[in-house]
Amino acid sequence: MSGVGPSVSPERAGLLPDETVAGLRAGFPITETHVFLNHAGVAPTSIAVVDAVHVWMDKLAHMGRPSFEEWEAEADACRERFAGLIGAEAAEVTFVRNTSHGLALVAAGLDWREGDRVAVATAIEYPSNVYPWQDLERRGIVAVDPVPVRDGGVEPADLEATLRPSTRLVAVSSAQYATGAVTDLDGVGALCRERGVLLCVDGIQTVGAVPTDVRRSGIHMLSADSHKWLLGMMGIGALFVDRSVVASLHPPLIGWRSMVDRWDFDHARFDLLPDAGRFEEGSLPYPLIAGFRAALDLLHDVGVEAVEGHVTALVEYLGAGLESIGCQVGPTTSVRRHILTFEHPSFPPDRLGEGLAREGVVVSVRRGRVRVSPHAYNTVSEMDRVVELVDGMCGGARVAGGHPG
């Protein structure tokens, strides 16, 4: 780093080996043209994912008839891989179009009782984890209790103060999209277990980057799609429904795949599957599932714990560099793992984002702060590049003695 940033390099113990990072970069063409640091948004995918989808489509074009056995085997393997990623069983995983789809299935399907309440941090959650619950309240089905926000996230103590005897469900994101604050799911889950409350998690901002264990954390439902930290693509994701509560959720959409004898098309017998498969009402998006599995395989090979160590080391290194040039960095280290936000008192965040974009650095601006979210293929030198560019923009503004308009 040329005269700016921290005087020490990040801990080698946290970073992936150079050869591993180089191998990952070879599989992501985006690294040839950009410094991509927006995996909390829509992430670029790998050649492996592209190839998996292409192979599926090529077979369909040439085979002459569907190969349902092969397609179903691919879907089963994908479910197994996702289940292993979060500590669940394959029968507890169902495919969804996106995170919103999964959360909406829970909201619309739960056997709500008169007087039920839902606790959710409406002031900070991504809308996907607000609107389904507000819609239930609008229809007179539940009451929504806002959870206070601290340090850009939800703390178990603040949640505890919000819970009432009639609270049926807590809805929370595993990490907040705008601030990067990671939720203490173990603490939240322990509280929910003690109070007999269901825990529904929007997991898209951590699954793939931060280790997740639905059993340990006491999570009952978790939804996440593949286009962020899972390095997949839009249009495919998964919903986990714990086997202990699946009978309490009736599928809002019913179709042939929802039933026990799903392949017996000649005899209609209404007998819902006793597992998460009941939420798959019709034909699956097999090509997307093939790509999803390829993305999950890649993360499995690297290991999510290793991904977390690498990304956390990069984030801490970047944070130290940005602070050294006068930036205000968040969230606090107690809840910061894989996402960093910052602002500079002498330069508007939107202008910072635009300036970085002109130099090929992809970040995002959320709620008035620049958000940076690296992944396993990003490097220390790319963090240096961000600090140098920000210092160039903000240093020029300081010299000019004014606030650019």
C-alpha cells in the first residue's frame, strides 16, 4: 500500500493459501476485469456453474425424451449438499425461487392462531423479511412487534424485551443487508427455545460465507437463494423447514409434487408429503438446480469455515486501512464478519461508489454508507486498491477544503 493503510499485513492464519485463491480466481472470469466486492448484492458466478447449466440444456436439446431419473437424482444431490451446508437433513429442504419465496411460504402456510404475534426488526430488515408479516397484520391474522435495533443489528437482550406471552414467531436475518451486522443466532435461538417461540431466519446474507448450524441455533425455518454468498445465480434457492414443525405449515400452493404418490398420475389421492417436499407443487427448475449444485460443490470443496476466515481477514485489513485515511468504518467488530460499511466526512457515499465503479471496483451504497463484501477469491492487493482509490478521492476533497456537491 503506497503510503496509506495499516502497517502490518492481515494474519496469514486467516487467509486461504495463495494457490487456493489463484485456483478460485481462474474459475471466476469477473476477476479478469473487475475488483468485485459486492457479494452481499448479486454475485458473479463461476464457469463451473455456467458449464453445469449448459450441459443440462445440451442434453435436453439432444436426448429426445426427458430423463426424469437423472434429473431427480441431480435434485436430490443438490438438496443433500445444501442440507449439509446448514446442518440439516435433505428431507427438510425444499427448492424455492428466492429468499422472498421461502419466507412467504412460511408466512402464508403456518397454522396461525388467534392472538399470535410476530417479532421482527422492521426498521432495519430487508423488505423480504418485513412485508410478509405486515401483510398478515394487515389482514388481521397476527400482530407485529418491532424489535429495537442496536449497532445496526438485533441483540438477544433487545429481542427478549420485545417478546410477549403470545409471540408465536421471531423473524430475523442472519446478517443485516445494509449494515453487515451478524446476528447472534445461537443467542436468539436459545431465547426462542426457552420461550417456546418459532425462529424463522432470512439466511441469504450469511449462508455460504459464515458457518450455519440450524440444529445448534434452534432455527425452525431458514430461506436463502443462491445469487449472493453461495456464488450461484438468481431464480433458485432453498427453504429449510425443521422436521418438528413441518406439519404446522400447510403449503399455500398445492400440486402433484406435494403428494406422497407424486408419480402416480392416474389416481388422485390427497396425501401431503410429511416433509419439506410438500412445498414443491410442480415441475422443478432442473437446469437451475444443476447450476445450484455446482455452486454448492465449489463451496464444499473450499469449506465455509475457510471462506469465513479468509473473508474476515480481508475485511479487518480493509477496515484498518480505511480508518487510517479518516473513514468511519462499521459495523462494530463485535458483529462484523464478512461485510464492511464505511463513509468519509469529506466525500458523499454515492460519489465514492461512483468513483470506485469508474475504476472497475464493484461495491454498493446502502443507507448512506458504502458497503464492501469480498469473497474467497478476493485478495489483499484488492483491499489495498480500494484504500488507495478512496484516499485519492477523499484526499483531494480535503486539499480543496470543501465538500464536493
